[in-house]
Amino acid sequence: MLLNSLKRNFFHGKTFSRNKLDLRAFCSADSITQNTSTIEELIRKQRWSKLRTHLKTTNPTSLLQQLFDSGADPVLILGFFNWSTRELSMTYSLEFACRLLHSLANAKMYPKMRSFLHGFVKNGSFNSVSSIFHALSLCSDSLCDNSIIADMLVLAYVKNMKPRLGFEAFRRAGDYGLKLSVLSCNPLLNALVKESQSESMEHVYKEMRKRRIEFDVISFNIVINGLCKAGKLNKASDVMEDMKSLGVLPNVITYNTLLDGYRKKAKIGKMYKADAIMIEMAESGISPNEITFNILIDGFCKDGNISAAMKAFEEMKSQGVKVDVITYNSLTNGLCSCGRFDEVVGLHEQMLCSGLKPNAVTYNALLNGYCKKKMVDQARRLFDDITNQGMIPTVVTYNTMIDVYCKDGRMEDAFMLRNSMLDKGLLPDISTYNCLITGLCRKGDFEGAKNLKNELINKGLRADCVTYNILIGALCKKGESKRAAKLLDEMFKVGLNPSHITYNTLMDGYCKEGNLVAALNLKTRMEKEKKLANIVTYNVLIKGFCQKGKLKEANGLLNELLEKGLIPNQTTYEIVRGEMMEKGIIPDIEGHLFNFSGSS
DNA sequence: ACTAGGCAGA
């Protein structure tokens, strides 16, 4: 009630409030009007020290109230608001902030609102999103103004790296029937994608359609990218169809994003859709650019299909698309991964001839090639060349070399390299530590590994999911899955999101100790955490049950994974085949592998 | 809004 009359007083005509003030001036001995106009003058001229003395007798809150009541220029009120929060450490109630926002909105001072909200979100994180929306709705029932404010609030959260709060604000805006725009929704979608919050991202997308928020091609591209990143390629294609049906035409970035989705998939033959996508692009009159080709080439290389990559490379050149250092690096990486070092020489010359300068990634690709082929001496020679001949080594260069030493069991060499990083002005990162921790664990030195984890934390680094996966794996290997489980709990405590690998590793530990109950409980737990069991999960469990002679259960798991649409892989077949041989059954074709039920 | 290098699981 009170608020309603207040806001009417505030928004509907300065005349009313002036009348009221005139009346007050009439009645009271000291003229508030005059006082207020003096103050306004001080703020306008930024006489802050004089204002300070003034405030010895009046408190800032009632002064702010006065400014509002007198219908002062919103820019002045904003000036006072900002100054007093900054210099006097004032905190005003949400209601004041909302009134200020509304008066700015009334005056269409949008940039001022944006920067106000930016600061508000940065410092005022103690205000819950729901309380802000509540206060906004009490202040005014102009859906239009509140929508603009909500839109800017969402954006402010996102820009301040608070996408979860931006997401909450997005939802509240829906509850209050406020309409948002792509100006806030696109950055929100993108932030959620960057944080790998694909569920929330999909929710925003669906809501945007429900609320009939206008999409642009960028909105769709972000959504498609998010879905690709989450491995949901079919959904990504569906969204592409959605956009076409809504009259938004895919552009080269849309197609690049989709191609990149296939590239990122860890599957053999993953680029099988590439041709079809390229044809569709051509039919839509969209020319591939250097990014398109770079994605294609890298994808083919990662797929082990060097000839397809080379074909794309030739096509790229014949179409006159600019070849850059990324193109060459992808090819170099592809050739090195296959051990085709001879061909790299020619490619490297071609690169230099076209005036392109190799960079750290180029040499790291070569170094990594040697490391993968266990050519440790060649690797070290190249490494010394890089560090001595004026090329700039990066943390990745060191990590690659450190890793190969660790894999080779040469821990002293690995630690020496780690120590020499500092001389080059390079700081070991979490991956450096993860390589070393893996090396120590492999040597059975769990205590050393644990100490290294403490060291990295003391150096201001954060143990990541990989660190924990390594340590959990090491404990499981020692038959200490109980201790490993404690590390899983620790991950939640330090705010890490365990990955599939985390759960699968611990589950494997339980299985090896014959604790199948714990293994199954862990599967339930991971599904509760929205990590769906994958093929590795099932392989671990099936192997565990087989080893205990529980073939019925193993078979049940096989059926379960098939029902879920998971595809058995090489390891699955090996486990099952091994089990059948044991039972004296001769496995023949794939279809017969799953017929050992009932034999236990 | 889209492109290149290293570390962890059966």
C-alpha cells in the first residue's frame, strides 16, 4: 500500500511531488526545498567535501529520500548514490536502487543503467536474485521498464562472471512475465556453454522459444556450439533445422560449428558427415573459409585419415582460401602422430616458402610425435634445439618433455626440467604437476605424489579433476579403494565436478577388490550426479561380475547397456570373449557373444 | 558465435 502510493508519487508527474514539497515548505520552519536544491547544486558541481560536512547533520539515506521526493534529475541522484556508496561505504535498501533504475529508465538513460547495474552486481552480490525481482516489481508495474532492467541485470551478471546468477535472473524474469532480448540472452547462452552447463543452456534455449524471444543467427550458433561441445550432435542438427524453419539462415559459422562438433568427437570415422555438410554449404551458396578447412583438416588428421586431410588441403589451395599456420600445424601434428616424420620435412619447407613462420605449436607437434613413438633421444635433441636456437619454448613444450621422461621412468630428468622452467620464466602449471604425479604413482610412490599435490596447492595452483583421477587410480591399484573414495568426497568439498573417468576409476578399484555392491552403489551415485554410465562404466562392471563368476548379472548389464543405446567396443568383446573361452564356449560371430546367460 | 600443441580410466 505504502509502496504503491510512493511509486505513484514518484513516477506520475513531478508536479505532484512539487506540490507536496511546496506544502511541506509552507508548513515547516526550515525549508526542505531550499535545502534540497542546495544539495543538488553541490552534487552537480561535485563539491564532495562540502557535501561531506552537510552530511554531518543529515544522514545520507534521508538525503537520498529527499532527492527522490523532490523529483531531482536522475543523473544527480545516481551521482550521489555512487559517491556515497563508494566514499561513505553506504549501503541502501534495494528499494532505492530500484527507484533509481526506474527513474533512469523513464529518462531512457540506458548506458547509465548498464554501468549502474554492473557495479551493483559486482559489489552487491549479497542481494539475492529473487529479492531484486521482488523489489523491482514493487517499485513499478511497467512491464516495459522492468523488462529492460531485467535484461541489463542478466547481462551484468554474465559480464561479472556470474553465469549461474544470470541464469537464475533469466528464470525469474520469466516468472514475472518480463521479456528479455538477445542482448542478454546470447551472452548468457555463451557463458553457460563456456562453463559446460549444457543442461542450463538447453533450458534457456527452450524457454527463449517458449517466451518468443527473437533469435538471431548468433543465438542459434551459440546453442549449436553448446550442443556440439556436449557431444549431442543429433540435437545440434535438429536446432539447425529449427533455425531454418524459423527463417534464420545458417551462415559459415553455423556450418563451421557443426563440423567442429564432429571433429571433437572421440570416435573413429567421426568425419563421415563432413562431405554432406560441405555439399549442403555449397548448395546454400555459402563459401567455406580458412576456418572451415582448418577444422576439416584437423578432424581428418585426428581421425588418422591423412590422405583425406591432404585432399582437403589441396582443395583449400585450389579454391584460393588463405592457408595459415594453423593449417600447417594440424597437418604436422597429423603426420607426426602417425610417425611419418620424413613427410614433415617437405611440409615444413612448403610452410617457410609461403612466408609463414612456424610457432611454438609447430615444434610441439613434432616433439609430441617423437614422444608418442617413444623416441626419447630425438625428442630431447629437438627440445634442446628449441631452447637453444632462439625458438620460444612454452609450458606445453616442457610438459611434453616432462611427460615422456615420466613415462620412461626417468623421474630425476623430469624433475630437473621442471626446475629449469623457472629460469626461462615459465611457471609449471597444473598439467606439469599432473605429469609428475602420474610418474610418481607409476613408480609406486604414492606418498611422493600426495606431497606433490600439497606442493601445487601451496604454490597457488588448484588440483583439478585429472589430479584426483590420477591419485584415485593409484590408490585403487594399491587395493585401497576406501581411501580413494575419500578423495572423491574431497573433490566435492573443493568444488570439483568428478568426471566419468573419476567414477569409472574408483568403480574399477571396487571391482578389483571384489566389492561389487560398492561398485553398483557408485554407479547409482554417478547417475544421481547426472553423469550417465558410459561404455567404460559397463566394461568395468561386466569384468568385475565375470571375475566373480556372476555371469547372470554380467549378462544383465550387457542387456542394459544395449537398451541404453550404448555401443559395445573392442574391450567389451574382449571381456566377453575371454569369459566364454574360460567356459569352453567357442565364440564365433559378434551376435553370439551375448548368449552366455543362464550358465551360472 | 567457429579453427592448431601436452596430462587421467576398461
